[in-house]
Amino acid sequence: MSTSPLSNAQVQWVAFQTIVTKEIRRFMRIWQQTLLPPAITMSLYFIIFGNLIGSRIGSMDGVDYMAYIVPGLIMMSVITNAYGNVSSSFFSNKFQRSIEEVMVAPVHPFTILAGYVCGGVARGVAVGIIVTLLSLYFTHLQVHNFWVMSSVILLSAVLFSLGGFINAVFATKFDDVAIIPTFVITPLTYLGGVFYSISLLPDFWQDVSKLNPILYMVNTFRYGVLGISDINIWFAFGMLGFFVVVLGAYSLWLLKRGTGMRQ
């Protein structure tokens, strides 16, 4: 008996809800490992860089230094947790061979990908909210443009969730999951204008910094919060949208081929 378009849509919706619910319950169940450590780490950043060092720096681009670094720290927590959630969860399912059951089920690859990505976005945003609430203890935050702020958070979380998925697809052991965050994301984050304005750098290093995609995410979010930015925010949105489409299409292609999932 053929499945009608409506019933097939219902099947996909149920599958999507199931994956998202599983992903959210997973990181909420082990909140001591997923939500608490980022909160502690960011609190240390606020104390060391904001209070101790920031009091000596004074201001950056006419803004109190503590308020200046907060948007970057929020963005840093969002992208690292969105990435880490999908990479660890999908690889665990692949390692346990449970992903094979999903692959043979009547579930479209887009549904599978969307479920994992939404789980990563949920964790990234949850940690971002926690860090934002913690920052209020150290400084006063304003909202210059809510739509810019929320849009860049969601796009960045989606982009790094897709990156985490691709990492998990090609990973063959648990150590492979940690390689990209350790040797790529962390250095790019620290060099992405979280703690400083690239206007302080010589022209050559400003141009080099503009090759760092995280710089655009941090500065666009900073514009949404404080109204200041080192880059053109519309160019940043265009770049984010482009990479989301490219990585999304590539991830779907990997799922359809079963790369790294079918033995």
C-alpha cells in the first residue's frame, strides 16, 4: 500500500520530534557535563578578563571592557556547545551502531539532519542564555538590535551544528571528535575579536583577521548588543547564509550516501 503525502509528512514530523526530543533529553540528563562546565568557564573569563584585566584596560571602542567582551563570550559558548553536541551525539550513535536503525527506517535524510541540528542549536542557545544571565552579575547589558542579535545566534548555531555533524561522520574514534574543536575552533575563537577590536592591529593583521569566519559572527552579535562592529554586518549575514547552505547540502549528500555509517 502506498503512503499518501499527508501520512508521509506526519511520519517525518514524528521522526523529527523524536530525534529533537532525544537530543534535548540527552544533554539535559547530563547537565553536569553539558551545561555546568561552560557556565563555570565563562564565569572565570568574566572575573579574570573582565574584572581584573578589564579594570586596567578601561574601555574598548568607547565601551566598558567588560561589556565589550560579553557578546564574544556568549557567542563562543554558543558555537562550541552547538558543535560539541552534534559531533558527540551523532558519533556515539554511529559507534553504537544505533544510527543504522534510523538509516533503514522510512525517514528522509533531511529529517535526520534537521533533528540533530535542532538538538545542537537547543544546547547552544541554552548555554548562551545561561552565560547571558551570568554576565548580568558583572555588567549591564543593552540590546541595540534584537533581530540582528537573535538571527546571528541561530545562524551560527546551525552552522556549527552542521560542522559538528560532518566531523562526526568522518570520525573513526572518539579522539577524532576532539581534533577540530581543539586545533581549529578554539584558536579561531580566540583570534576572532572576542577580547579585542581588530582596529588595534596593523593593517596586514587586520586583513588576515578578516579571513576568520568567527570574527564576523562575534562582531555581528556585538553589533546586535552594543551597536558597534569592526565589519559589515550584512556581508557577515550573507557569508553565514552561504556557508549554512553549503554545509547543509554537503551533510545531506553524506547522509544519502551513508558515508561512515554503513559498514
